[in-house]
Amino acid sequence: MTADSSSSPAQPDNGRGTASVKSAALWAAASQYSQFALQFVTSVIISRFFLRPEEIGLFSVALATAMILSIIQDFGLTRYLGRHPTADEDTVRHCTVIAVTFSFVLAALILTIAWPVAAFYSEPRLFPILGLIAASYLLNPWSIVPVALLSRKLNFRATFLVNASGAAANSACALTLAAIGFSAESLAWAMIAQAAVRATMAQVLRPTPLTLKVRLHRAKEIIGFGASSALLYLSGGIGMRTPDLIVGRMQGMSAAGLYSRGVALAAQLHYLVAGAVGAIYYPTFARLRDEEKDLGPYYERVVAAHGAIVWPAMALLAVLSEPVILLLYGPKWVEAAPLLAFVALAECWFVALPLHMDLPILLGRLRQLLYFNLADTALSVATLMAGAAIGLEAAAASRIVYGAGWFFLYAFWLQRLVGFHWQAMLRIYATSLGVAAVTIVPALYAVFVWRSPATLGFMDFTLTATACALSWLAAVFVLRHPAREDLVGMALHVIAPVRERLKVRIA
């Protein structure tokens, strides 16, 4: 690799800083994995035993509608606090007041559009579901500012407590109400439970009391920062959330549920294998920028880490999509299998250029990013509408076309901005593709020779997954993937405390 392989992208030059960043990464991973486990188990149980595809689709459409507007919730406060020189108490107080104020604005907007949305989809139940989602947003400000402050200090142990407790409340509420018979509304009530518990835990760990001592010029400064990126996040929100809306409108709520389940499963696996450390990237690259270091080599290492892990995982998920759906959700969800395969393959495009929004914002290229993001959103909506007009599988397949366009849209601009080398990046891509190809060989044998997708039972699936994991491990070293040393370093850091405890016991 171009950068010195003895240090990770997040590391300052001293050993103490290295350890602190690695610990932060591990706590961030623990937070992500605990949330993933709870959300995953909850989605499996609810989908398999309680809710039908059309009920999942109903909630997905309501949530997508609300989340397009949810940019108002944060309004740039997290990034403002992350880049503020001191984040003093006066700044914190002003951010808290602004967060609470905008939560009421967001809730009012959701309630205003709730009935028109219900009428547009001819689904009256969308109205009460949107009302419940609006109520949950009223509680979010009490966790937004504390979590931003904790993340600023890389205190991901505390953010783990906030996120894990909220996820546990969500799961418990969703499962209980779904079992009782609350249908899609159980998922909306679960959002309220999660927001309440997160807010309580965040305030215990980092109190941010509300005050009426607000100076207009400070409030304008903070709101101005958020306003400068509001259009950007609105554009991004439309691009990310309209698929459920478009599929729901053009193909029906059952199709929206199937599509949502396929997308969610691919996204969950993505974040399981690579998204956990994403929370540390922004403060890490902010530190590197402040130290006036060349960002290119560090960015190449981030790309390598994603390519080594996410590409093989997504390729494997695409090959095993039908067995995965059948084992997890049961036969009534089998139509989601080809959708999952297409979406999983599309994910490979999006992880090829990580931090495509974070780094431009960090480097002060907000206006340029907005133009790119508007083009990105238009491409996403256009390709999806074209696919959805043909059918549900075509809608999912359109994500691969969109992903290719997305990559070429951002690639050359990010190269000029960050300064990575195309020779290094192409080597990373080629090696990642090779690792992915080797990884899926046992899976291809399992579903096309040994068994069929419909007859690959749990034990067969477990053996196949184990063989694929061993193939991946061998490929990373045999093909000399650029991320192998970073992966080994992280693994050694994970097992170091265990080794120390063993030494103490032996002594």
C-alpha cells in the first residue's frame, strides 16, 4: 500500500493515540453489531411469524415518507458540533434549543402531509402510522446533541450504551405488539419506545438541559451552518427513500414490502461487515486534515478495507439469496430472493467510493457536492422508475445500473479532491474482485451441484458458509490483498486483552 502499513487511517503518530482510536473502533463495532443483532432477529421473527409483506410495505412507505423530511431533525448539528473548536456549554445549549425547535417543526410537517399521502396510496392506515412516527421525532433531540458530543470525544463506549439500549427497547416493543396483533403499527410504536429510551440514556451520560438563554446571532450562525447543507441532505434523502415510495405506488404495498426486505437485508449485512467503524471516519479524517496530512493514502486504505470485506460478502449474499430468504423469513417471502441478489450486487458499486459525502463536506466543497448529489438523486429516481414500470425484479436490477452511474459520477471528482492514485485504486478493485470470486466458489458448488437453492438446509448452509469463510481468508493472503495487514492488526488488537488475561492467570 502507499501508506505506511503500520498505522491505520485513524491513527495519530503516538502509540497512545493509536490504542484510543482502535478502542473507539471496537466500541463503535460493538454498538453496530448489537444493534444489528437485535434488528436482525426482530425482523426475522416479525416477518416469519407476525407480519405479511403488505404490512411491512405499509410501514416502509410511511417511514420513507417521514425520513425524506427528517433532515430537519439534525439540521447539521452533529457535524457542527463535530467540527466546532471547543463545543463549549454555550454552544451546546444553543444546539439543544435548535434541535428541540426543529423537532416540533418536523412533527408538524409529517402530520400535515399524512392524510394526502394516505389518499395518494389509497391506504387510510398510513395516516395513524405517520402520526406515531411524528411523535417519535419529538423525543430525538434529547439524544442527538449528547451523542454528537460523545462521538466528538471518541467516547463510543457511551454511544454504545445509548444505541444498544434504544435498540433493545425497539425490539421488545415491536415483538410484543406484533404478537398481540398491532400489525404495521407495532413498528411505529417501537420507534417511540426506542426514541424515549435513547433520550433517557443519552441525558444520563451527557446531560444537555434546555435553556431559554438564547442569543439570536448564535442561533443564526448554527442554523446557517445547517441551512447550507439542508438542500444537500434533502436531495440525498429523496434518493435514498424514494425507492419504497415508487415501488409502493407502481407495484403495490406487497411489492414494497418484498423490496424493502431485500434492501434491508443487504444493507444490514453491509453494516455488519464494514459499517461498524464508519462512525470514526469523519473525526479521523478531520484530525488528519488538521495535521495537514495527505489524505490520499489513508483513503486508499479505507477503500481496501471495504473491498476486502464488503465485496465478498455481497457476492456471497447474491449467490445464496434464495436459501437466505427461505431460512430466515420462510416461503411467503421467497419472491424477495432475486431482489436481494440484485441489491447486494449493487452495493459493491457504492462501497467502492466510501465517504463520498463526508470528505467533501469536511474539505469545504459543500456547493460542489450539492450539484453532484442532485445529479445522483435524479439518476436514482429515473432508473428506478424505469425499472418499476417493467416489474419488481426490474426495479431491483435498476440499482445495478444506478450504481455504475453513481460510481462514474463521483469517482474523478473525489480523486481530484482527496488525491488518491488510480493505480493503487485499480489494484485494490482487481484484488477485491479476485477475493470475492474465490469466496463464492463453495457457494456456487452448493446451490448448483451439491444441492439446489430450495433444498439447502440449515446444516448445509452452515457448512457452505464456513467453506466460503475459509476461502475468503485464504484468498486475502494468497492474492496479497492490500488490506490484509490492517485486518491482521485489528484482529491482534481484539485478541490482545484476552492474551493479557491468560498471561495473568498463568502467572
